[in-house]
Amino acid sequence: MFDDVLRKLEAIEPLIDAVNKEEITALSHFLYERIVHPDSYVVFLGETSSGKTSIINGFVKQDILPVKAIPTTAAITEIDVVDSSQDESYLAIFKDARVKLLNKEEFLRLCESPTPDLERLRLTIPSDENALPGLKLFDTPGFDSIVQEHEEVLKEFIPNADSIVYVVNYRTGILRQSGIEDNDFVFLGMLKELIRKDVEIILLINRCPQGTVISDRRVKEICGYAHDLLGTEPEVLLFEDVSPSGPNQHALPFNEELSVYLKRYLHSESRLCHLEEAFDSYVKELYLNCDKILRARYASALLSDEDNNAIIEAEKEHAARIRESINTIIEPTFQDLIATIPRKIDQAKAEINKDIERSLSETDRGDMDEMIAFTNAHLLPFTIGAVSKNIVIDYIEVVLTDLNNRLEDLIQKEILEFNNQVSVRLNSNLEVASMNLANKLLQETGKNALGKYFIQYGGMGGANAGVANAASHLLKEAGDLFGKTFSRETHNALKHALKKIGATSMKAVGAAIAVVVELVGVAYQYAVWKVKLAKKIRKGVDAWGENTIPSVQKDLLKLKEANINTIWAVASDIETSFEEDVSHDADLYEKQVRLSDSLGYLFN
Ligand SMILES: Nc1nc2c(ncn2[C@@H]2O[C@H](COP(=O)(O)OP(=O)(O)O)[C@@H](O)[C@H]2O)c(=O)[nH]1
Ligand SMILES: [Mg+2]
């Protein structure tokens, strides 16, 4: 399917062999596997008990995943529907990338009560008619504003999605306009912040009364809200309410259209393009990696031991100086930023209250319940969204952009100095021809992002244990590499980090809504309800603030960790550019570098 990319990977095989390093070889095997068997993630989302698990069971026509009426702690479960040449299997993938084969009982037990070290469960189901080679379905614990853990798991996982099936219940889903259980509202707001723009969202309305059609009023209403919240018109699938087939059975909702959709998506142009782009950039990075190693070896072989030792010393020094920035720049910046958040939130709260009170005084709505519904569906989320963007998010952006610039300057300076030191030694010892051959390596110093990705995602340990799918990795990687500053990635990474923080703030809108809802059904006289409502809204906004402060601070702590990891990765990359004890077989290395040069045209 990705013949061009595969050809490139095959073309650089001799280079990979020449490099002869375990991690590079493992990486290339892993990449090959991924290209030959490309994955995309279809993630089932929706409020707890909307029917996600039942729908997946219905899709595979087996009552296999445990269905629950009450929210529990739960793990993300991956479902691979394969053709019947393969066996059914149950796997647990742990956070340290260990993979364990389970029997069905163990699997079911872990589904219901996952252990803290569990990353995910994987179920492989053979089915000839439904096989989806390359699509992985993910059943999620669902969103539930009471179970904090779910939110954390989802916030981490959702950015991996390539396509989303959002499940709502026909009767209860999206804004009954009555209250606290309206998690969908908060969830959809958060979702929009977390996914890539090109991710398709299918709105699946479950448990529709028999004969419901798309023009049904309730369906239109649900779609209208979803449209408002997502800013796009999702495709809609209607699932009829079905009865369980027996006393100890669960309902297996089914609609052919879901398979049609999934199969269409499997072969869609946009999916394939996205994958191709991702693979292409990985193969290129792999090539550049090999190229760099070979050039460094060639240079080492031409230089004296004394020169080599000096370079290795320099490597260590500059790497150490880059790592120092963790204590001198990253730690203090985040400490300040985190300490300033409460003040910024207070400022935002004042602004939000002012804006909402203005709208409230200007409204001509005579009915309080109607106004409450409007407040919760529009005023609170939109005002909070806009104001917290202006006051909180933009502030964080300024601080982080500045941090980024300072880190970038420091890293550039260290790399430049290191490169100069190497250049001087090359210049004074090498002839022009070999100098040119060796030199290109300097441009690539500090850019080794690929290795980090594969290490992180278990590419080395248990191949296939990896959790990140290729297509979404571009985004994920950018997020993880915030602070790694050599390309347009930085901009994306920052945007992504800010989006996550925006999602946190949007999620906390639920707390405000919950407070305002308390007024529903309370009968106040016409003259006083606006005053009462204004007071409640202020309380609600307080609740938003209380929820937002610690969550945003937590997001920032995570971001700090990501920055620190990046600095380590950049430093390690410099530190390993010249290897110790390289043989002096300059002729061999020269040949290898020429080979690498001759392949460069593939990656321009
Ligand atoms: N009668 C009936 N029950 C359903 C249907 N879909 C889901 N359910 C029930 O709704 C409850 C929650 O479903 P579940 O799949 O666990 O929801 P999840 O939390 O979104 O995964 C379970 O008791 C299901 O049996 C349906 O079409 N008909
Ligand atoms: Mg479920």
C-alpha cells in the first residue's frame, strides 16, 4: 500500500546494516512492521453507560466485553477484529511495555478492575465478515465528571484518535437541559480541544425508538447541540434500542451502517495520506540518523586519538551544559508560572462575572428556567472559554513562548559551539574532500526525535507493544517534544499544550453548570430571579475557578516533565554523536558515507 515509502526503507537497508547498532536495527524492523501493517485508531467515546461497550459487542456479534450499568474504574480496551486465520487472544499491555498473554477469565477480571500498572487490554477477535485489518477499535471507560481518573486517562489517550465514534443515548444524551448528568456537553467541549482537525467524528445515537429516522425531532436536537459544541457537522448513525436475547444476556445493538462506515474509513484517501506522510518522515529520520552516525565514524577514523578524545570531552561538556538548563531555566519558569495561576484565574473570574451579568441584565427572557438553560448551554461555556483564553491561556502562551526561545537559544549556542570545536579539528586535520564528506553530520546534531518516540512507545522492548499509532504520532510527538526547537514542530507543540490546558478549563465548566442547575424548578418572583441567578452564577464561576486552578497546575507540571525529557533527549543526542573506540578503517567508512550520500536524493 505504501510502496514508495517501503522502497525508501529498503533502499537504506545497507546503511542500517553498516551502522550495525542494535537500536537502529530494531527501529527499522519496527518501522517496517508498521508500514506493512499500518494502524489507525477508532476511539469510542461517550458518557458512561451510553452503550459504547454494548455497541462493540454488537459489532462483533458476541457478548464478550463486560457491560456495566454503573461507572467503575476501567481501562482502555483495544479490539482488533481479524480474519479467521488468526486465533482469539487476550492480552494485557503494561505501562513498562511488558505484554502478557491472558486467559479469558483473567482478561475479564482486568477489564472490570484494572491494576495500576496496566496500560491497556487487547482483545483479538476473528471474524471473516467484519475483519478490519489495520483498524483498532478502542473501548474507553467513558466520561464521567465524578470519576477523575477517567478524565486523566481520556485526556492522555484522545489525542491518539484518528477517528471517533461518539455515542450518546437517544433519551438521555446531550443536554436534557436539566443538569449534572449532562456530561456530554462538557465532554464534547473538551474533545474539540484534544483532537486533530482532520479527525472524523461520528455521532452514534444509541437506543433510538424503533423506526426513528434522521429527520426525527429529537435526533435533530441532538445533532444541533453536537454541531454547536464541535463546530462541525458530524456524520450520524442511528442505533435502535434492542432487547437482550435472553434472561442472562445483554443487549447487542447493531446497525450495518457502522461496519459500512468503518470499512469506508479503512480505505479512505485521507487516512492513507496521513499514514503515508507519517511513515515518510520516519524513514527520512531513520536515514538521517544513519547518515550522521556513519559520518561521525568516518571523521573519527581520520582523526588522531587525541582529537577524538577532545571531541568526546566536548560532547560531554556541552551535553552537561544543556542539562543545566533544567535547573536554571525550566524549574524556575514553571515554578513562577504555576504560582501565578491562581491570580490569573481570579482575574478571569471577575471578567467572566462582569460579562455574564451584562448579558443577564440585557436579556428579555422572562422565564428563569429558560434563562438557566441558556446560561448553562451558552453563557457559561462561551464566556468562560473566551475569557480564560484571553486572560489565562494567552498569558501561559507568552511565558511558554519565552521559555521556548530561551531554551532554543541555549541549545543552539551549545550545538554551535560543539560543532565549531569539531569543525576546527576536522579543518586542521583533514583534506578538503574528506572534510566535505564528514561535515554534513554537524547539521543534524540534536535532532534525533525518532529514537525517543520508539523507546517511549515500546518499539524496542516488545515490538507491537507500542501504544502510539503512526498517524497520530506526528501530533503526539510534537506535544512530547515541546521545547525541542528546531522546526515548525515547536509551534504545533505549543499549540497542542495550550489546547490541553484549554480543555482542562472547559472541563471545569461542568462544575459551574452544576451549581447553576441547583436553581432549576425553584420558583422565584419575577422581580428577584435575575438577582438570584446572578448570585448563583457567581458561585458557579467560583466553582469553576476552584476546579481549574489545581487542574491547570497539574497540566503545567506535566508540561514541565515533557520539557525536561526533551532537554535530556537533546543532550543525549549531542553526547552520542561521536562514539568512543571507533576503528581506524577510514576506507570502509568513506565507502559507507559515499553510499549514504548517493541515497540522499530519496529524501529531498
Ligand atoms: N435494552 C437495551 N439496553 C442497552 C442497549 N444498549 C446498551 N444497553 C444497556 O445499557 C447499559 C450500559 O451499556 P454499556 O455498553 O455498558 O455502556 P458504556 O458504559 O458506554 O460502555 C448496559 O446495561 C447495557 O446492557 C440497547 O440497545 N438496549
Ligand atoms: Mg463500557
